[in-house]
Amino acid sequence: MKILYVSWMNSGEGSQIHAKEFIHGMETLGHTIIPVELSLRSKEQIQKQHTGPTPPSSRFLDFKREIKSLLLNGPRLLRLRRLIKEHNPDFIINRYSIYDISPLLAKWIYKTPVMIEVNASAVFERELVGKYYFKGISTFLEKLLFSKADSLSVVSNELLHYFSQHGYDTTNVVVTPNGVDITKFELDTPPPHSLSKLTTSWSANTVIGFMGSFQPWHGMERLVELMPELLKENPAIRLLIVGDGKTRSKVEEKISELGVKDQVYITGFLDYKDIPGALNIMDIAIAPYHHIEHFHFSPLKIFEYMAIGKPVIAPNLGQCRDLIQNNETGILLKENTNEELKNAILYLTQNEDQRKLFGINARSFISEHYTWVRNAERYIDAMKVKL
């Protein structure tokens, strides 16, 4: 099958990994993938957005950006027209973004079947941050995609439930969580050269860790704030933060304020090939999400923590619950309070045998159930029904 895959190839760490690994899974099954970056900006512009200073904001500028997002349907449709004529694909897979109905327009005009990848409801995410200018339009277009696309993929049962509860047509939806290429997460992967000195200096310590962008809902700052209390109980604890983001300077200020600068290290952005080695420095991997109603995420970090054989601490929310099966691969935080998080960390730092058992179970579980090739098979099964 020849597939035109329109996704966020360069726009963010999670999106990049999802796109590239999914493409590899499809190619492993013998399908031809034509990858297309969903953004119309250059890779350099996208990188600057994620690591540079926060752009100015005002109601006028935000309104202007919303108008631009709506108008992007025109250029995106023209690009799809060119690609369809050039490649004559059997199917288009398009990663959903707010206001983007260009794949539907292409389907109606050029009769090419369309599958929509949905990682979240843009309507719900805008409600989380309180930024809305065309709520009626975005809701209408989001529901239009669900009712008119040939098939859709969502990343979790919680997300499917959200859409079903809010009146979306979920007839053609398949649930496809994130996955891992287990061969890239070998247990003996050495740390990247940039972290070799850290590995030596922390060799006698117990390292807790977080990986991800510095998004407010990720809850990474909870770990920073807990460090003084953790160190009182166990001075050998160290915190490794693998990632970067616009709020990094504020996080570093907080680390200095709390007097834990020597016990916390932020790697900054790492190339994906260096991620397994960085995770291998950790003894305990943490996904300290804040409590979120409708926790619809498919947390890629947890899949990768588990693939490299690390015990995981995460809240009892959404897909975290599915991955940390009955506390056999880590610890689920029932109430998700800071006190509960602190106690879970201290328990695992004091119980090396339990950490090892959780890690063995975690890697085995991911290897059996959550690979990118298995995800690609789910997509192909869904698309074949419509051909």
C-alpha cells in the first residue's frame, strides 16, 4: 500500500518520535510511506519556536494567529493536490491539528481515502489553557472530521470516551496507543558522551529521573520542589531531568532558590539516539503528571522508561493505569499528592530488589504489547476496511 503520511515530523520531540517510528513500522510491513511535514515552516523556524524566547502575546496577536490557522487550509490543500497528483497514494494519513480540514477537502475533491490521527481534542486543550477565539468553529470542524473521515485513530480509550461523551461520531475510530522500538532500548546502552562525567560523579547515588518537555501539565516542577525533603531523608538521591523547554530558566532559578543545584542536572535537548543511554542513568523513572480531568494522553515517556527496564512512578490516571499493571511494573499514585509521590520515591530508593523486579516486568510487558509494528498493523487493518 502507498500511503501519504502528513504529520509533525519536526515540530516537537514527541511528535517527531511518533512520526519517525510509525513510518519505520509501516515500512517494516512492506508499505511505501511518503512523509510530509504538516507545518509549512522550515525546520529551523520550528526549532527556534521550541527553544527560543516565548513570542509576544496579546489578544490581538492571538486572534491574528487563529485567523492564520484557519487560512492555512488553502496552502495545505494545494500541497496535498500536488502530492496526490505526483504519488497517487492509496490512502492519506493526516495528523490532526486545530482547524485543519484540508485532508477532508482533498478526499472530496480527489477521491483519496483519509485516515486522521488524533492525539487530543484541540477543543479540550484550548479549554485547559483558557484560550478561545473561535470555539464554535473549532468544535464544528473537529466533529466534521469524525463524521466524514474514512477512519480515525486515537491514542487512548480515555480519549475515545471523551469524544463519545461529547457527541462525536466514533463509528470509525480505532484506539492505537504509542509504542516503542524495543531494539533501540537495550539494557546495556551506555550513557551519551555528554553525560559521562555525570555518570562517574553520581555512581554512588540513587538517581530519580524525568524525561520530557517542560509543559505545565507534565508536573516536572513537583520533583524539583520535593528535592529538599527527599534529601533530608536520603542525601544520596539525585534528580536527572532529560529535556528542555521555554520555562527552563525559571526551573533553574527554582533549583538555585532551593539550594539543590549540586543534586539536580538538566541535560537540555538530546538527540533521540542518546535517549536510551540517558534513561539508563536513572534508577527510578517518574511521570509526575498533575491531576487532569479526562487524562487522555498516551505518555510516550512511560513506554520508553519501561522499555529500558526502569521502575515507574506515575499517577493513577488514564493509560498510566493500563501500563503499570496492578503495580507490577511500578507504583501508581492513588491520590497523586506530593506526599504520596515523596513516599513512593523513598520506598523505591530503599528497595533495590523491588526496583529490579519492576524493571524486568516493565520491559517484558512493553515488548509483548506495545511496539510500533503492532501499531502499524492496527492502522492497516482499519484502512483495508475502507478500500
